[in-house]
Amino acid sequence: GENVEQHPSTLSVQEGDSAVIKCTYSDSASNYFPWYKQELGKGPQLIIDIRSNVGEKKDQRIAVTLNKTAKHFSLHITETQPEDSAVYFCAASKNFGNEKLTFGTGTRLTIIP
Amino acid sequence: KAGVTQTPRYLIKTRGQQVTLSCSPISGHRSVSWYQQTPGQGLQFLFEYFSETQRNKGNFPGRFSGRQFSNSRSEMNVSTLELGDSALYLCASSLTLGQNYGYTFGSGTRLTVV
């Protein structure tokens, strides 16, 4: 089955700086890659996703890049703010029904004011 | 619109007991998936229900079971609880079968087994 590795497990960034979280996946057939943000006491919330026919996607301060050849994808957060502090999870799945998401182990991002 | 509602938010049970957790999906969402979240194992898939049928199952023992009702609400049951079952149990709903349509997670039920 699919295996997703996520690095780093913890990341501290000065407010205003950029943060990058990286994930690798094992199944070359995977073609859907979402990122989730989990705040304390809440469930994960989808913040951005990318499909394999796209190399990069941006949404304001958040961007995701995908390298299918190398089987890795990354989350980039620019101009970080205190409210970006949370645990971030990457995930991967095949883009058709009956295929579960496989999650990475999470990155605890702390923004230092 | 209302999000995914999970009840109860917190539970404390004794080893050997059984527990039932409830999940009400977003209105119109027909697929419900369950995940177990622990510090050591991260988010692990339990099962997915669509149209009252289990469509996909993760690698958990038979003590973990679930069901879905005609209104798409879902329950999961854990029998003969073990200390290792202590976790945050998350429910996620989506419009239809297949995670590629985007999950919406509930806030979870925190289960503590003592």
C-alpha cells in the first residue's frame, strides 16, 4: 500500500518568515495530494490540494508543489503569522472511488512572534 | 451550514467495556469515514461507509466496527476496550465515495481507556 513520509516533525519559524514542509510518497499511481491543518482541539481542515496534472498551486500565502518523477510534494507558507501555528498533515491517494487517504505523520509548526 | 458533528466529545471507559461513537455528516454528504489519531501512529484509516454499506476497511481488529444509517449518520463501536484504544477518533464526510472529493472532518471524540 501507499506510504507517506513527512518532514520535519517540528518546525519553528520567526513570524514573517517562510515555512516549508516536505512529503514523499511511495505509490506512483497516487495522484491526489491534499494538505490539512489541525488546530488544538479541532479536527484537520483541508487547506489546499493538488492533483498530478498540476505542478504547483497557490492560494494567497499558501502554495503546494508536486514533483511526480521524484514522488514528493511540499507545502510552502509565506509571510507566516501566529495563527499559522498548528499541526500540518500531508496525504496521498489515487483519484478514483474506494481509495483511502494515507496521511503523513504531521509537522508541528510554531510561529515565533 | 452545519459541519460534521461528533458526539460525545470526551469519553472515559474502563478496559473490557465497549463504546459507541456517533457522527452526523454535513447535510447532503453521503460518505462517512472514520480515522483513529494517536501521537505515535498519526491518522490511521478505520473504515468508510457509503449508502449504508462499508466500502473500505483499514487494518484494525474486528473489535472495531461501524454502521451507517439511511440518513447518512454513522456510528462506530469498539468492543472489549484495551488501553491502546485511547485515541482521538475522527469522522470525516464527503459528498460521495472516494476521498478525492475532499473531506470535512469533525472535531473528534477523545476516548480514554483506563
